[in-house]
Amino acid sequence: MSTHDTRPGSTGGADTPGPLHGGPDDDYTPEQLATIPREDLDRLGARYDGVEILHVEPGPEPGSTLEKRAVRQVGLMFGLAGLCAFGFVVVYAGAGWFLPDWQWELGSSSFSVLYTPLLGLLMALAFTFVGVGLVLYTKKLLPHETAVQDKHDGSHFDRVTTGATLVGGLHDSGLARRKLITRSLAFMGGGLGLMLVAPLGGLIKDPNEGDPLGTTEWAEGVRLLRDDGTPIRPGDQEPGSLETVFPAVPEGNRLADAATMLIRLRPSQQESAVPRSGQEDFGYGDYVAYSKICTHAGCPVSLYEQETSRILCPCHQSQFDVTQGAKPIFGPATRSLPQLPITVDDEGFFVARSDYIEAVGPTYWNRERI
């Protein structure tokens, strides 16, 4: 703050505001300022802005060996940053296209193990090379000056001279004649832009593409297997018993949405059973199969009380009546457990007739749309 400031509340303490210090607009008209060369405007603005230049260290001589070496170093850094950024895009977009598909698996030694580390490494290298390039550019190619400037209010004079100073800074940067740097900057900018925008594709694509929430691995002809991988025939279970089964597909017993309860009803249960409308033929003899995933919060429904025909979810105590199409009769669940239509194949083993006809698990906001 200038000690000559006479505005109210300022250091000067005057009762009436004095003239604002913002450049001699009365001495220089806009027309006159328009005719003054940029270099002179830069110096003129500095003088009237109260700028005191203490030291100036010019950049390298244009066309000198020192400048050419520095330009190559900076261009190399920016070029490497662009390559790493484009490499990020290639790995991100190429997985499942021209690169191996990415699927997270515990203990896997395939491309899936390298996918995420590669993305992180390439992004980190891209930003590192950007930083190194900017530091080299600033230290080796730009002129350095030490100056002190007083703060004051602006005016038209200030705007014109400040514009000249900015243009002068661009001129001093040498970007207009250092084509290698400008090209590497453009290359780097394109790569960084794609690198930052590419992950947004995972946020805007349709999450229901392929109906992942409404389908499971169960399908027509898929056998029902125990956890040890053995198939099941009618008669393998005692009446009133429950067996957890999985689809006969690779890693079927690890699929979170495929676990199914195969229940053999007792004669008294079968006599009083009232299947859900349209699902009267989903069972096979005295066998029925229901999803093991609770329709309230997705917990495993694993407790079966054959005396009362109730399946209990231990998380929030929802109860489902097997003889009423697994209808909820107690607790927070509001939907029946989905029933899997079953039959037997030519060898007498249980198989699914189709997938579940409704989404398994808890209700979600757009469930009725898929």
C-alpha cells in the first residue's frame, strides 16, 4: 500500500478520498496507447506501476547450442508425458478389445493382475514428466527477473500495459519459434485430455447393459451341483431337508447371485403347498428350488425350520413360507424369494429349466425396468 493513499480508512487517514493511483489516463489517451510499441508499453507500465526491477537474467541466446539442448530436453519430457497418457488410454480402452479382458480374481496371474497397476503407473509417469518438463522449461528457457511492485487500483492504462506485459511474456517464452516444444505440448495435451476423460466412460455407460442385475448363470439344461461339484438326483435328499446348490458353470460355487436352496418337501407340506400364480410347474415332484439371497438386504437365507416350513434370514429375521411360494410372512422383506424352475435331464440329474424369471436379491430403484 502506498503511503500517499488518502482513501478513507487508509494509512493516510484522510476524511475525503483522494485521486486513485491507476496510471496516467490523463496523459495518455487510448489512441496514443494504441500507437506505442509493445516493448515500450511494457516498460512504461512497469514504471508507472511502481515496479522496481532488481535483477534480470536473460534466457539462452536464440539458436544457441544451449537453447537447442534445453528445447530437446523439454520436448522429450512433454513427449514422454503424452506417450504415457496415450498408453493409459490404450490399456484402459483396450482391455477386452484388443488386449486381454480384465476381470479381478483372487490369486490370478493373468493380465487382470497388471491392469490396475499399469493404469496407475502410466498416469503417475505422465504427470511426473509434465512436472519435470515445466521445471526444465522455466529454469532453462525463460528469462528470470526479480522485481518489486506496489499494489494499487486498476485503470484503462493498467489494462493496456498489463496486456503488453502478458504478450511480452509470451514473446520471451519463445514458444512461437520453438516448434518442438509447441508440438510436444499439443501431443501431451491431447494425451492428458484423453487420459482424464477416458475413465468417465465407466460412469456414463448403461449399467444395465446385458441385464447384469436381472440375470444369473442359471439357464436351460444347467445342472444343479453341490458345493463339492457333484450333481443331485431325486431321492438323494431326505424329505424336509435343504441342500445349497450352484450352477454347473466355471466357478459356479463362487457366484454371489447363483446360490440356490433345493428343498424336498415333506408329504404334509406338499399337500398344503400353494405355488405362486404362473409358477405352478416350477417344482419337480416334491422338490422346489428358491434363491438363497434374501430380498431385503441380500444376506444369505440359510436357516430352514421344516416343522413350520419357514426359511429364516439371520441378518434381519425375515421369514419366508416354503409352502406359500417362499412368501415373506415376517420381518422387513417385502418380496418372495425367486423360484428356480427345475426338472431332470436324460441321466436323471436335476437341471434348471431356465434362469430365474425375476431379479434375485434385494429390491433396487429400477428393478421393474429390466
